[in-house]
Amino acid sequence: MDSETAVNLRQIRRRIDEALLECGRPAGDAILVAVTKTFPADVISRAIAAGHQDFGENRVQEAEEKIPRLADAPRLRWHLVGHLQSNKARRAAELFDVIHSVDSVKLAQKLDRACLDLGKRLSVLIQVDLGQEESKSGVSRAMIRETVSALSGFKNLALNGLMTIPPFFEDPEDVRPFFTELRTLRDSLEAERPGCLGDRHLSMGMSHDFHIAIQEGATMVRIGTAIFGERGGG
């Protein structure tokens, strides 16, 4: 009998593919990052048993406890989706395959140096501050071009797109303008400097609004609550 986690994953994957097909995109065109914040390794193991490979953590300290315990699972990809303090950059570079939340050139410099020491090339996204909320970080609209230019010069980082965390609204339609703006920003940056954002990822959309994000071009959606329950957030 499938676990509740496996059932939820299957339902979310189906809803993601339905949203993709509705806007003319092929099934599988958006990566589901299962956000495991506050959930222990045994819960994550149920998702792994169901065939899932992409997992997101919010904090380096919490990830340090879980990722080594799941090291025997094949082909897992770990995404850091929460704020990264610069003093945790080296450990983050060691643990994660993708960092969604690069919010300064200073942080990128530390990640680049860490990756040089590790002999690793790390995929990163720039977190863009579109909601201008004090509780959230990110690069401002005014600084995004300068930041993209700087990150493009780091040999040990692969800049592969943009991420945003918009304000929360009860009605998901109210979030749409933020997703539209991130897509428009990506497209304008790519038009100005083709190839500057690598895989051109848009990491946006969570449990209650991912269908809107997909309609607006999301290639990565970060979902926790709808898979694991309320305790994990997402």
C-alpha cells in the first residue's frame, strides 16, 4: 500500500502536468522540488521510495542532519530554497546541488571560492526581491543586471535562472503579477545578453499558487505542505 506521501506526490505531479498541458507546455516541463523543511529523514525516505529525486531545504543547519542520512539514495538533487547567510556558504556548497537564494555578489563570491576548493561547479539562481517585504531578501530590480553580470564571471558557479518569493495572498490570482514580472525580467535579461541565465529557470510557486506560477512560466515549483502536511510549510 502506498504511503500518504506517495499518494500526495502522485496527485501533485498530476496537477502540475495538467497545468502545463493547459498552457501548451509538455508534461514534465517543470521540476517539482519537494520542500522537506522540519520533516525528518524517514519522511523524506517515503518520497524517495515513491521515486522522487528533487528535495528542498530552507536551512543549512537542518540539511546537515538529514542529507548524510540519505546519502545512499541514488541520484538525489538537493536544493537550498531558503535564505543563505554568507558564513554558511562553504557548507551549503558542500551539501547542495542547486542554490535558489543567491541574493548578493558577496555571497556568490564566497560560494565560488568554496566550490574552487571543492572542485565543484554549483548551479545557482538569483533571488529577486519583487515584493519588497522586510522579512524577505533578494536582489532589487535596480541591481539585477549588475548582479547577473558579476555572477556570470564566476567560473565555479553556473547561473541558471531567477527565483522569487512573492507576498502571500489568499487568492492565488493576486500573486500572478509577481510571477509575470519575473518571467518578463528573465526574458529581457536573456534578450540583452543571450545565455546569461543558462538553463533559464524560473523558481516560483508554492503549494497554494503553483498552478498560476506554471501558467506564467515556472520551471521549478517549491511544494511542501501539499506533499508532507502543514508542519513542513511550503
